[in-house]
Amino acid sequence: MKGPERLELALSLRREGFDLELDLTLPAMGITVIFGPSGCGKTSLLRCVAGLERHSTGRIALGASVMQDSQHAIHWPTWQRPLAYVFQEASLFEHLDVMGNLRFGLNPKRLHNKRSPLAKGVGELSQALSPKAALEQAIEVLGLGALMKRHPQQLSGGERQRVAIGRALATQPRLMLLDEPLASLDSARQQEILPWLEKLRDTLHVPMLYVTHAQSEMTRLANTLVLMEQGRVRAAAPIQEMFAHASWQAELGDEPSALIDAQLHERDEPWGLVSARFEGGAFWIRDPELALGSRVRLRVMARDVSIACSPPERTSIQNILPARVSAIHPDHHPSQRLVRLELQGTPLWAKVTTRALNALALEVGQAVWAQIKSVALVS
């Protein structure tokens, strides 16, 4: 059986005062978030993948399609690469309405002749759809139907970016590159467009490389996380694995936390709660009014988890689960310790004082009870 396609990125780019050097193999599925501070090389990485950096050397391959291989003098121009690029600014044509912007560049001869060797690729959008069908699919998935006759100046920032993403999707890419697409939007518009990005990820299955330095976007969207610093890759792994390691917690946010993918299972309608099941247990959370069976992503902050050595009684905390101590790490201050708990395979973090750790005589391997005061729904 043929395995899933992979994206190979072995790149070197030399500039005055800055070098990009990386060797990555990524799953060609879901959203891979390229995360790190400004100036660490995130956008340079996307530009290399897009073929916009002519001085980059190395190898870029998506499955069997080798777009660049310096050893064999292969370097496809940008227009021939089976990808679409979405920038920070939507860059729509002001004199065209939404439909005109979406149709721009959809020349059937260009799409089928220049990209014909790549017609069968990753994602539903690339399965030999006609340009018209691909455009209709993009309109439906991104909810653009009501905007067709509007001009860009009549759109909100979030709507403009949805149109820009729709225009990119209509070209039937096998890979999408998104360079901080929410950076120019205010918080309200960011919250408006994030659900559409989730729908795009979960419905069309077109793999994406998504650049951001915003933790909220990273925790909500990423399937795979690439952590960059000064032109180098510090770590790359599924996002839950990254959050499961104490050594990366300081890089991923201000507060240690765990990310857990779960499925809505049971409603307690009188109290407005729903059970979210995951490997290792279930949490009661505030009902988000999604259908039972829906997949959700939960975030549990270490500061919201306490530890008991015996089953707590008569407590207001609703989520109390059996756990086992799997590791104990120092925190930023000697008065604090970071305790990793295992809920039958699902990691959880608890931040406790060193005095409490000593009073409870906690040690690795000990069976305890985890008391979770708060669970946040991030996706």
C-alpha cells in the first residue's frame, strides 16, 4: 500500500548577516506551522519553497515531484510549482468584484498545460477538477457566495483574506504557503477567519505551510510544528508531542500547558456541559454547541492542574482523573516545580510549589489524582 506523500526540504540560503540552513521531511497533510520570532527565517523558508529565492540550494520535493535539486540542476520556476502563496496583504484588484478576483489567472490552458504533469496530487482540490469546479468548491468551502458582486473596498479585512485564499485554492494547488495571513487583521477579524482556515484544513485536505509568530494561531491550527531560530530548525514534530516535552514549554508560550485532541461524546443539557473524550479519559467542558462526534482541541494550563494523593471529596472541581507522575522538572523559580502527569498515555502538566512537592513526597511512578480546574477549547 502506498504511504502518504512527504514534503522534503533540504535548503541552504546565504545572505549577508543571515544564513538559512535546514533539512526537514514533513507530512504532506494538515497544517505545518512554521513558528518563531521575527527574523528567524520563516518567510525566507516559504520563499525558497515557492522558487522566489534563486540563490537557494538544496532539494525540494513533494512526493515524486522534485521541484528543486541542485545536484541535478533542477530548479522549477515559480509558475510551474504546484503551489499557491497567500501573503499578509490580500492584494486584490480594486477594479474587479469578488468573482472577478477569484477568476483572475484561471486560464484553463495555463493550468492544464503548465501543470499537467502534476494533475494527480495531494488533496481533493487537485483531483483533476475543471477550473470552474475548483472555483465553485473554493467559493463553497470559504463561504464566499454572498460576496460575489462586492468590490474589495466593500469587504472587511477578514473577507478580503478569504477571497485571497479562495483565489489561491481555485488554481488547484498541491501545497499552500501562507505567510502570516492574519498579521494585518485586528483581533476581531482574526477570530472571524480562523474557523474558515480550520474548515479548509479539515475539508479539502490540501497541505499547508503556515508562517506565524502568534501562539494563538499555532495552538489552534497546527498539526505539525516547526520551531525556528536564527535560520535553523530547533525542533519539528506533531504539535502534541512538542507540548509534551518540558524542554520546549518556554519556547511555545508564557505558561506551560498541554494540548489534547478530543471528541465530543455526551451532553449534560441541564448544566450546559458536554463531555470531551480523549485517550486516557474525558473532560466536562462548557458546551460549544457543536454536534456530538465533533473533533475539538483542548488546552490545559499547568497552573490550572493540582495534584492529590487520594481521591478528593466534596470539591467544586468537576474534572478529577487518575494519573501517574512521569517526570518532575525545575521551573523558572526554585519555589516552583513542573510535574508531568500521564492520563493513560495522554500527558498533562501541573505546576506546584516545591514545598507542596516535598509535603506530598511526590516521586516518578507514583499514582495520584489530577484535579483540573479549567479546560480551554481552542479549536
